[in-house]
Amino acid sequence: MAQFMDVHHDMRGITADQLREAHQADLAIEKDENVHFERAWADPESGTVYCLSEGPSAEAVQRIHERAGHKADEIHEVSLSI
Amino acid sequence: MAQFMDVHHDMRGITADQLREAHQADLAIEKDENVHFERAWADPESGTVYCLSEGPSAEAVQRIHERAGHKADEIHEVSLSI
């Protein structure tokens, strides 16, 4: 299993409710790809959302995000962390 | 206090030791600006590093990173998180 940070742009104005709903939509189906979404952070002003996840591949993470209706713009495998 | 995600590009090939040293350099002086660096994640392949911090402003976070020798390329206040 690897860890991933993915980034969504163009989420300007996202609310706490919308962030929670989007995260719940990922959690509801993440097991299909053996992925787990751990955390998410949003900057409503610039419209940037960061998601931290664990899973077998970036493609698996993206498939969950796509099915949940919010494809990531970037996904980076973060093999180092503190 | 607010929470921030900052991003460093051009860190291609960063090692676990280098990430730890950079993080320690931030921790050593963070109190000067009432900032705390909580986590850091690195993708050595693309050269991207993400740092999660808490502090009074993006400028305060940047001052610590600059003094520690690694100015951030982007700093986003992440006012929402899960």
C-alpha cells in the first residue's frame, strides 16, 4: 500500500458541508478499490482541495474520485512523510 | 490560529533524511513566528513536498520556511478540513 496526496482545483467557494459530502461519497465506495481516504483540506478562496489517501495505486484513487463525481487534477504518490 | 498547506516544487530526488532535516530546521525556529509544522509529505519523483502547519498567517509560515532555507512555492490557508 502506498500513500497519495491528490489535488483538486476549481473548487472555489466550497463549503464545509460540500467537503464533507464529497468525502463521504469517496468513503462509501473506497473499499471497491482497496483505497482509504484519510484526510481532506480545502481552501475555498483559491478553490484548492487536498486529499490524503492510502491505496494500491494512483489509478485506484482516481477511479474512486471519478465515480464519486470529483476527478482529481493531480495525484502524487508521497512515498516519504513525517 | 489558522491551518495552512504549503507546496514546494523542484525537490526531485529528496530523500527521507533530507525531508527530516528540512522539517527539523523548521521546528527549530517555528516558535519565533508562533507557527507549528505538523506534517510533511514528499513525492521524490515529481519533486513535490506538502507541509501542513498552523499559525497566525501565511506570511508567518513563509518567513520560517525562508529562514530555514526552503521558501514555499505556494501557501494555501485551508480553512476547512476533515
